[in-house]
Amino acid sequence: MTVVIRSGKPQTTESLCNSCYWAHIQRGFAESEEIILCAFLRPAHAVPFKVSQCTDYNDKRVPSKADMEEIAWIIRTKDVNRPVGFANEAETESSEEDEPEIVPSE
Ligand code: SF4
């Protein structure tokens, strides 16, 4: 495998817009039939070349903070003020009733 580096940049042919959240991409059947519109700034404007670096790139393959909050579980303990550390056997039996409750976030 040969990696070509020119001017300190990797020479890839894949445009960042292909995986960007802000891109609207239309492709036809021919290689030349492709329109990429960038919707980061309104109104959306055409991107006339393959983008190798962009300050507003937002990878749509990575879940957003809001997506992660939606799938997160919230763990609620019944008694937040209980003492921490070693416990004797009697306390251990009663603490089984105090198992934390796991509820999915809304
Ligand atoms: S923000 Fe940058 S990478 Fe994303 S679609 Fe617009 S020009 Fe392409």
C-alpha cells in the first residue's frame, strides 16, 4: 500500500461533503451527474469542488449529543444519602431492596 502525501495533506478523492450533515447530494447515473448543495449557510449554495477541509464539517455518521441523550438511561438510586463503604450482613440484606432503578430516558 502506498500513501501519497503532498503539502502535508493526504491525497484522498473523497469529498468531506459526502459524509456531512449539511450536504444535500443528488447523483445521476453518469459520473458527471452530481450536484452537491451545502445547507450550512442559508440560502443553500452549490459546492463546486471536492472539499478536503471545511470549518463547518459535521459528520452525520457520528450521533449528536441530543441523540445520545435520547438513548441514555438514567440510573436512580432510592436513597442518595445512605452511607458508603463496608457494610455488615444485616445491612447487606436490607440493601438488596434498595437496588437502583434503571429507567430509559424520555
Ligand atoms: S459544511 Fe462544508 S463539508 Fe459540509 S456540506 Fe458544507 S461545504 Fe461540505
